Amino acid sequence: MQKGSFPDMTALVRLRLDISYDGSDFAGWARQPGQRTVQGVIEDALARVLRLDPAPVLTVAGRTDAGVHARGQVAHVVVPSAAYSAINGTLPRRLAGVLPPDVRVRRIAPAPDSFDARFSALSRRYEYRVCDDPVGVDPLRRRDVLWHPRPLNLDRMNAAAANLVGEHDFAAYCRKREGATTIRRLLRYEWTREEPHLAVATVEADAFCHSMVRALVGALLMVGDGRRDIEWPAKVLAAGVRDSAVNVAPAHGLSLEEIRYPDDEAALARRAQETRRVRTLNATGGSGTATGSGAAAGNGGATGDGRSGETAGAGADADESSSAGVS
């Protein structure tokens, strides 16, 4: 900078934030008047550390519902370059000094202009933990593990889960939002034992619609304890309408573990463009896209715009997020 010159206050930088939080005491991700939310807490911390007024606005990969946790949440924010440069390299440490202990920004780094935390995502991976010990959950795990009082047969659950993997209309497992598609590609759904009485569901998709993950978990719990047969979840899916027999599992057992993105800048831009298109299923069961940009996506691609839900993307809502829809 030449002597006597001033910083360019109009120049902007896009930052990627990798975030973890215990969702127990938050009213979901999305900022809401009078509510303690993850978005609100982080935006206020950024405003304080970067000395910005008004506070910068975060765009998140998945707007999680009240009680849903995250180990691998991702968001982006655009801030003045001068404000970021003034504390470059120390922003994560400074945020740690002002954020409450139930939320951490683990990493902050400049991102290309084509990076969109919501629309550039290739997939979201959630985990849901269930304890089927007859005496109940370890008290130290009560905030992130669901107690299921009946023993679970994971072989039955995995057989049923295999019938759900693929691209389908998951309307039967979603809370429908006006103008939003419920077509998703479920990439992975499997159950394993982390401990003798601790079952873990791994659920990965290109995107999720509102309450989808928790509805899928609720359906498989009924298979695992013998109340429903192995074919029942697939029959519910094929019916294409929300089934009152499917119980949505409680939020506290769910955690957003990972968001995957393309490796290069051009691919980030292409993915964001693809995701904004409205998906359809053709008569043969394949997928297609309708013209338009993001009409079905609603506002966030994950779970919530102030309510509760999961994560979205791929021309969809959100999943397990608040208002946009999370599992």
C-alpha cells in the first residue's frame, strides 16, 4: 500500500467455516427472533471480532433442527477484505474466545467465489445413535444417544435399508414443503454396532428433505425390533405419501458428520448450477431436471430457515433442519 493510501473497504472475501456444535440448547441452526440459534451465535461473534455492523450473514450447508448436533457443518460468509486481513490467521482463535462452549468454528479459510456451502455440496452424511441396552443410556451420552427399550436386529435393519438406497421420491419420509421437490438420491444407509448395545445408522445422500433422516431411522427401528417386516419401509416409500405409522425419531440422536464438495473451482460452480435445478423422475424411474433455477430448493438446502429440520440441496429443501427441512 502506498504512503497515504487507505484500505479498499469495498473489496470482499468469501470465507469457508467448518463448524461443530452440541445442538441440545439451540433452537436449531437458523436465526430466529428471541431464540438462541447456532447461526445467531456465530454471526454475532463474527460481528464482534471483525467489528462489523450489521453482522455478516452465513449461508449454511444444512440448517439443522433444534436438538440436532454437528461435527462437520459447513458455512460460508462474505466479509470486507480489510476486516479479515486485519486479523488474518487469528480469526479462529479469536472466535474461540467469544463463542460459547457448545459451538466451535474449527477452521476458517478463504474460498473461491464459486463456493456455495449449500448448493456446491455433493453429499451430506449423518449419523444416528441408538442404545438398546435394557437398563438405558449411559448418562454421559444421554444428549446424543436415543434409548430404544427393545433389542434391535441389525441384520433385519440393513436388509430393509438396502431397499431404500438409490434415487427415489421420498415424499413418504418427508414433511412436504410447497413448491419443493422430495426427490433425493440416497447414497448409503447402513447400521453398525459401535458398542455391544450402541447401534449407529450412517445415512448419506446428495441432499435431504425435511425430517427425512429421522423418519428413515424411525421406520428401521420398527423393523429392527420386529414390529414391522423387512419389506415394509420399501412399501411405504412406493406409496409416495406420508405414512402416519412412520415415527420420526427424536432430534438428539442425530449428528451431521460430513459435507463433501468438488475439488476444483470449476466443478464447484457446475455443482451449484446443477443443484439449483428442480429434479423430476421420469416414467421409467430415472431422473431429469426441469428448467428454472432453484424453485424447488426453497431457501437453504438443508434443514430449516428458522424452524427445525435437516439438510437440503440438489434442487430441494434442507434436511434435518429447522424451517427448510432436515431430518
